[in-house]
Amino acid sequence: MKILITGSTGFVGRNLVPKLLNNKHDILELTIEQELSEQLYVDRTHKYIVDDNQEELVNCIEHFNP
């Protein structure tokens, strides 16, 4: 299943994302904490680093199709 996660580096995300990955789910995480995300999940998730470009964000989510 394709799942969109916000807050993946917070308390809930740190506990939820590994369980979803272990169950073979495909994760797109929206994050502002790129370094921390890479430390936690390496390349096991798709990452979108949030900035002010709303059009790019919408395109990314539509392409991923959670």
C-alpha cells in the first residue's frame, strides 16, 4: 500500500514508519528534517523536502498516488 506520512521524524512517525516499512508498505514522507529523515530511514522511503513550492508538492503527491 502507498502511504503518505507527515511528521515522520516526530515521536509518532519514528514509531509508525518502521512498522509500515517492515510490512512492505511504500512510504512518501513530507519532511523539513532531511538529515534526520536520512539518518532514520536511509533510502527506505520516498522523501519530499517541504518548501514553499505548493505546485511541486501537489505534483509529487499526485505522482505518488497514495
